[in-house]
Amino acid sequence: MARIYDSRKRILVTGGAGFLGSHLIDKLLSQGHEIICVDNLFTGTKRNIDHLHNHPRFEFMRHDVCFPLYVEVDEIYNLACPASPIHYQHDPVQTTKTSVHGAINMLGLAKRLKCKIMQASTSEVYGDPVVHPQTEAYWGNVNPIGPRSCYDEGKRCAETLFFDYHRQHSVAIKVARIFNTYGPRMHLRDGRVVSNFISQALAGEDITLYGDGSQTRSFCYVDDLIEAFVRLMDTDATVTGPINLGNPVEYTMVELAEAVLEITGSRSKLVRQPLPADDPTRRRPDISLAKEILKWEPKVKLGDGLIKTTEYFNSLI
Ligand code: NAD
Ligand code: UDP
Ligand code: UDP
């Protein structure tokens, strides 16, 4: 596309009013690009992009990616999809539609425009993994008919579509498998563990530990992840992914709860609640590929990231 300024790109971010999307947009604007933010505001909020209201290089379009979209852009980041279990299980059929129809429409757009497209895939494609830590070569252990399946299988099918559009139509794809990420602009009560624990600690409520709290996750601070997104998009056409993006430091949920209690200075008590169905027992990314190809690894330590997230939640309360 002919542009006035060579280095300035017009970039589409779907799901741009969400947690990750709004941070990505801030980063891309700071690099001088023009942004079209597409979002149906299902789980996203205008508050996340309020500060961009009068920005000359920012445009918001309220649109559902399940329907065709005709815009002219140089790059696409496809993030539209509810991400927290409470949100994606609220309307599971819509979740699968968003992943699958959304991927088809955005891939159709990328095919017509001959532009690069990045997919926000997920560590959930590994399900409850029997290989630990998870490498990209692992095919996963996913229940196709459980309550998490709308999300897990929707994202797996989206990956299939990305690779078929790549093989069949030569679309330049980048598939990022994102592991648990946290930070400011997470929804306060979206049911995810970091937001739950911090908001419960700040309110002096009980900290809800599902199961015995021995299950593990690896938490990446949002700024680290966004840096990896941009590096991945900037790779040449030979790099398609899938590529794991996340922080390889693994914590049990008990350890996370203790870290939150220490940072918030809260006297909340830990209480046990039943473990949700199909809750993965452990999860940690092998990020060797990201280190090698993107020259990237997370820098922000859990304690520092939790402090910033707590400050944000405090500002909301
Ligand atoms: P989020 O819920 O904050 O953001 C998702 C955004 O997509 C919201 O603004 C929502 O309104 C929008 N959206 C949902 N359905 C849509 C539709 N049909 N059309 C248009 N917009 C729609 O979640 P997030 O944490 O920012 O996640 C962003 C992406 O990253 C998602 O695709 C998610 O699956 C993926 N991801 C996130 C994590 C994480 O830990 N945050 C981990 C793995 C993958
Ligand atoms: N599409 C879109 N914007 C475009 C081009 C295509 O939303 O600029 C949608 C289109 O509606 C179609 C989907 O993307 O349903 C897949 O497009 P593709 O060209 O692969 O399929 P076809 O149109 O041949 O079915
Ligand atoms: N979890 C918990 N208490 C909560 C919310 C979640 O113990 O209030 C646990 C949950 O069972 C899971 C882990 O924390 O084992 C991460 O849950 P989250 O929903 O944040 O992400 P995901 O399961 O999708 O990785």
C-alpha cells in the first residue's frame, strides 16, 4: 500500500479494547504506526482505550469479527476472543464462533491484502499436558467435549486455519501460543487467578484457592509479552510459529497467594474451593524457540509485576 511515511504502517488490532490488545495498541502507537482497533466490547471496555480517544493515529470500530470486515491495512494482530474461563464459558457457542469464524474472516482479509497476520493462540492448546515443560512440538492433551473445550478447541481450529491459509494461499502467518499473562487493565473480577487473588486481598475477602493449590502456572507480565508480539510480527516470512510466549518461572497457586498477601499486606485467609473440571495440573512454557528466533525472554519478576497490577487495581477501587 502506498504510504506517505515509509516506516508508518496501518495496523489492525482485533480485540483491541481488551487487556492485551490495549497494551499492544499503546506500544504500536508509540512506534508511530496508525491503528484500527476492532472490538465488540464483549469483555473489553472503552476505559482501556479512553486515553486514545483524541489520538490522531487511532480509530475505534465496534465490530464482531464473526462477520466480514473490509478495511485496508498492512498488518493484522488477531486477539479478539474472551480469555478468562468465566467469560468464555458464559456463551460457549459464541466463543467457538469467535475463534473459528473470526479466524476465517481475518485470514480472508489478510489473503486479499497480502499482509502479515498474527494469531493470539494459547497454552490451552496443550490442554492438561503430559509433557512438561511444554514445547511447540507437543500436540497436547485436550478434552474435546468439556466446559473448556469451546476455548481450547476453538483456538486449536484457528491454528489449523492459519496453517491451511499459509499452505493453500501463502498467507504470511505468525502463531503465538501465549501462556498466562497478567498486569494492569485485567478485568477486576474476571475469575482469573491473579485478578481474583489481588482483588480479594485488597477487599479483605477470603482468597479462593481451587483444589489444594498445588497446581502450577507460569505468569508473564504484560509488557514482556507485548515486546514479544512486536518482535514476532517483525520476523521474516519463514517464521510462522507456533511459538511459545510466556514466562518459564513456575509457581503453585499457594505460592502465588502467599506472594499476593505479602505485597498487599492483606490479612485475608486462604479458603479451599472445588477444582474446576479439566483444570490443567501444571503448565510451564519451554521458550527456547522464542529465545533463539526473537532474541527475547521475560524480564519482569513476578513480585514487581504484582506490585504494578496491585497499584492498578487500587486505582479502580
Ligand atoms: P480480553 O477479554 O481482555 O480481550 C479480548 C477482547 O476481544 C475483548 O476486548 C473483547 O471484547 C474482544 N472480543 C471478544 N469477542 C469478540 C468478537 N467476536 N469480535 C470482536 N471483538 C471480540 O482478553 P485478553 O487477556 O486481552 O486476551 C486477548 C487474546 O489473547 C485472546 O485471544 C486470548 O485468547 C489470548 N490469550 C490471552 C492470555 C492471557 O493470559 N491474557 C493467554 C493466552 C491467550
Ligand atoms: N473476508 C473479509 N474481508 C476481506 C476478505 C474476505 O472479511 O477483505 C472474509 C470473507 O467474507 C470470507 C472469509 O473472509 O467469508 C474468507 O475469505 P476467503 O477469501 O478465504 O474465502 P471465500 O471468500 O473464497 O469463501
Ligand atoms: N484459581 C484459583 N483460584 C481462583 C481462580 C483460579 O485457585 O480464584 C486457579 C485455577 O483453578 C487454575 C489457576 O488458578 O488452576 C489459573 O487459573 P486461571 O483461570 O487464571 O487460568 P487458566 O486456568 O486458564 O490457566
